[in-house]
Amino acid sequence: MNKINFKNTRWLGLLSGFIGPFIGSCLYYLYYLNEAHYTGVDHPLSLVGFLQYSYHHHLLIQVLTIGSLLNIALFFLFIKLDWLRSARGVLLATVFFIIPFVLIKFVL
């Protein structure tokens, strides 16, 4: 039986490239919670409330773009590990994220 090696595959890069912006957005939310605590906000927003606030104030694209910065770290980590196929997958996932961002920001 053949064992599938996911270490240096485009699928690993795509998967981590699609999950990375959401993890980065959650990290940004945790930073937001920390800032809200130190600025004296009595009731900071929940994660869903934060995303709804971002959506209604047209900040969701900015929040997801900040979250996409994690893909840069993943890309360079895969380059450093010499997992070039995985690095290509992260780059491809980032391009898939950029296209809707540009369309929403400038066309719609």
C-alpha cells in the first residue's frame, strides 16, 4: 500500500494558503481585543460581532488582507525548508484571494 507524502505537495500549500488568512484574521481579532481592553472599552466585540462590524463598515477586506500577511510567512517558511511545490501552492492560494479582493474593492 502506497503512503501519500503531503510534505512537499501543492495541496499542502493550497490548504495552508487558504487557512492562513483566516488564522491571521483571528490573530488580528485577538490584537483588537487586547487593544480594546487597554483603551477602556467595557464590552469588546465577539469574533462574530467583530466580523459583522467589519462588514457593515466596509472593513472586512482590510481585515482579511491583514490576515493574508500570514501567507508571506508560510511562503518563506516553505522556501527555507526547500518545499518549493508547497510554496507554489501558497502563492496560488494567495492569488485566489487577491482576485476577489480586487474585484470587491475596485469594481463593485
